[in-house]
Amino acid sequence: QVKLVESGGGLVQTGGSLKLSCAASGGTFNNYAVGWFRRAPGKERQFIAAINWSRGNTYYGDSMKGRSTISRDNAMSTVVLYLDNLKPEDTDVYYCGADVSGSVVFMGLESQEPDYWGQGTQVTVSS
């Protein structure tokens, strides 16, 4: 069974940086798309970025474009999201999701739901 586990969240000051990791297990992830999202309670989720596990092509949403970088470590079965210049309004729970379609653009569509989700990691940015 596919399992995604996020880590790396925490408390950071305005202007700081974080490295979030999404560790994947329980499957063969060749050609999966893995994406990062954020969501505050009671609000719609926002797409941040996605990467194709095998090809490495990436796609970024508008929510954190220019302040986020996604990459993957195939040997470690991990997808990493680097967040820079964080602001208090970036305080959210950050989730990773994986989809068998492999389409990074699909991951950015609000109407679509990835096949697998992690439990999320809390990011809090203090002012």
C-alpha cells in the first residue's frame, strides 16, 4: 500500500526558509507525479508544485511561485520542497500527494484529486 509521510514543518520567522520532505513507500513510483499543496482549516487547498518521479519535469502553481523549489531524490524515494522568504500568510498545513497519471499539470487542477495523500506537516511563520 502506498504511503506518503511528510516532514520538515515547524516554526520559522518571517523571511526564513524550510525544507519539507515527502517520503514515499509501498509502491513503485516510476512515472508517478508527486505534488505539494497547502491548506488552512476551512479553506480551499492551494497547489504549490509537482514533479514527475521518473522524468523530473516540474510544474509550479501561482501560490508560491518564485519562493518554492521542488526536487526528487530517487534513491531515497523522497520528494523535497524548499520554501524561501516565508511570510506569516504562509502558515498552513502542507501536504504531499501522488498520482499514477504522472501528469504534473494534472496535479495543479483544482477539480482533480491525487490518488494518494500524506497526513500533512504544519508550517507556522511568525511575524
